Amino acid sequence: MPGQAPPRLPEILPPAPPSEPPRQPDQPPQSPSRPPTDGQSPIRRFGGLLIAAVLLLAKFGKAALLLVTKGKFLVTAGSMLVSIAAYALIWGWKFGAVFVGLLFIHEIGHVIQLKREGVKASAPMFIPFLGAFVAMKELPKDAGAEARVGLAGPVLGTIGCLIPLALWLATGNDFWQAATFIGFFLNLFNLLPVLPLDGGRAMAALSPWIWGIGFVLFIGVAVLYPNPIIFLIVLLGGMETWRRWKQRKTPEAQEYNRVARGTRIAVAVVYLGLVVALGVGLELTHLERTLDDV
């Protein structure tokens, strides 16, 4: 109890048990064991990635608040919950929550740039197993603005991938490695130069000819890897590409596609930079296991 003097130890203490087994004379003395520090070093080294990602996303938090103040949040949140529940039936709630969260960050990038371009659009809507989308209620002022809107999603989506990346580097958990890979793949897939994907909208500022090349290549992908989502993109992309191709010589289309050279260069640099960065990220986070094993 406080205030009492400690009891006095006897003058002769029993010998303490040996802390280590006796060694032969020719054996070197063993160094004292140290607690493992494998879990601490990655946190100190890569924890800054998580903080940086959170700060960057917080900077763009006004877009999410805009959804709340305009009453669109409930619609977005409801579709997100439905998507999480759908993915959870197959891959578990943890995967569903992380995947939908990465989709949300990607779509918020579009919302932010649409607001900056003065284009009216809907709130993000999530469709289970098909992803998410933001519907523009009007066209941007020109192809350059459309390209900026298209690239804004993969840009912010790639930044959002820093969150599972930091968690993987800090913990070594295979789940976060797989989540990072999925995030990189999601944003890279959207950069394919096919309408209505983000890459197709970016190509609007470069050359309409790329749409045709990308569409033919995408048909090849649909033949080699048949998938309902790919078939849907081929259908929608074919209709939109054909519509724009027929109208390419109209005065309105020529004015819309008139983009400054500096804008074209900036779009090309951002597009190629994203493709390279995401490709490297896929290679570094590729995991030879399935989600059931994580």
C-alpha cells in the first residue's frame, strides 16, 4: 500500500535459475534475444502513404458534402449498400465494402471535375456487378473538358488505391495486396480507349480515329474473354462511336472537337502516365492466390 516501506530481503538469496542452458567452452556467448520488430518498421516507413491518401481525399471532401446538402446522398448510399450486399454474397462483406469504396472514390473524381467544368450531372449510382456511373445531364463545352472529366476518375481513383497499398505494406496482409491490385485494375480498365469508358472520353481530345482502333481491339477482347460486362460495353460503345462518327462533319461537332494543342499534350501526358503507373502497380501487387485463400 502507499506509504509503507518495502519488506527487507534476506541477506542470503537462493541461486537464480539459469537463464540459458550451459554452453561448451568453445561456444561463443549468446547475445540476448530481442523482440521482433518486423511489424514496426513497415508502419514507420509506409504509414505516411496512408496519411497522404487520407489528406488528399479529405481535400476533395466537398464533393461528398455536396451530395449530402442536395439530398442526393441517400440515393448514392442506398445503391452502395445494395452493391456491398451483392458482392458480400459471393466474396464476403469485407471485399464488398472495400471494392465499393474504391469505386466511390473513382466516381467522386468525376463529380469534382464535372462541378469545375460547370456540367450538371447526377449523383454516383452503383449497380451490382456492373460498377458505378455518373450521368451527365448535358455535354461539356468541348472535347477538352470531356477528357478532363474522364481522366479525373482514374486520377483520384489511383490516389485512393494508396489506402489499401499502405495497409498492405504495413501489415503484410494478402487481402490488402489483393484489394490494391483490384483498385489498380479497376482504374486501368476504365482507361481503355473505348466509349463510354473514361479512356474513350479522354481520346475525344486527341483523335476520333483512336475510338475505331480501340473498338476493334475491344471486340477481340470480347471474343477471347467473353463476359456480360464486356458485351455491354461493346454494345454501348459501338452505338456511341457510330453516332459521333456520323456527326463528325457537322459544324457543332467540329466546334466541339476543336481543342488547343496544349490541352491535347496535357491529356496525352496524363493518360500515358496513368497507364504506366497503373501497369507497374498491377505487376507489383499481383498475387498468385484467389480471394477465397486470403
